[in-house]
Amino acid sequence: MMCRLSDASGAQVPPMKIFVAFVHLAFATTWLGGAFFYVVILQPRLNTLPAVERRAMARSLRATMTPLLAISALLTIASGLVMMVQLHSQHPGSFSHSRWGLP
């Protein structure tokens, strides 16, 4: 049995659109949550270690966290751009000429 999703008008939502939105949310959560965890939780704990151990641990963490956050950021931005293109294809002209979000 396959689950069918529909929008507010009752039209079926294409699976690719759902996939892009899922990728966007998953990697945005990873990007922001990972950065928050590193800065708010790990960094204060690292500051309690002796200098030599702190540098070694920070180097090890950066080797893991930097690629994770960079890839998450790129995939979040890329999937956001794909969603913008999808929105623009459904509503040509109104998206790029709108003053929405501007003062």
C-alpha cells in the first residue's frame, strides 16, 4: 500500500518534491544542530581540559565536524535552491518580482 500525499487543494504532491523537502529539513537540522552542539556543549567542555589535551581533542573534532557541517550546509542551500525553482515553476513571475520579506 502506497501513501499518497496531497496539498491543500487536493492535488497530489510529486515524490521528488517530498524528497527535496526532506533532504532540506534533514540537512538543515544537521547543520544547525551540529553547529549548536559544537559551540554550546562541546566547546565549553573543551575549555576545561589542559591545553595539550584541548588542542588534540579540538583537532580531532574539527576533522569530523568541519566536513559534516560543510556538506550539510551545501546540501541545505542546494535543496533550498531546488525548492525555489520548483516554486517559481508553479508561479512564474510572482516569486521573482515579489517584494515579500523586504521592508
